[in-house]
Amino acid sequence: MTFFDIQGNIVEFEGNKGRIAVPLTELRKVPDMVGVAGGLNKVDAIIGALCGGFVNILVIDNLSSNAILKKIEA
């Protein structure tokens, strides 16, 4: 797992050194990356994934989509 902030910036920390994962910079190169998430507690993470270009197809619930729209409009 790699962490990123709400602006989509990758957060570097000591724990990244021992992980086994596809780097998020490589995910940006995948033509169709689907993100599936839901729940109001995931809103910031969903926004970060979109802003970072880590997903370009999104499957979410109605409550989350409304919360995202309200947050980005503010």
C-alpha cells in the first residue's frame, strides 16, 4: 500500500521501503484503472486518487458522490 494525500501527492515515509506493491507512478500509465470505493469515510481518499491520476473510472455510492461534489465545490 502506498499513501497519498487529498491532492493526490504521494506521501513518503519509512514504511514505504519494505512494501511490495506496484508504484503509484506506474499506475498512472495504465490506460483504464478502475477504483471502487464507498462510504463517507473514504471521500478524501477518493478525491486524492482522482487528483493523483491513480484512477480514471470510478464506481462509488450516491452518498459518497454527493459528498465529493460538495467538498470540491467548497
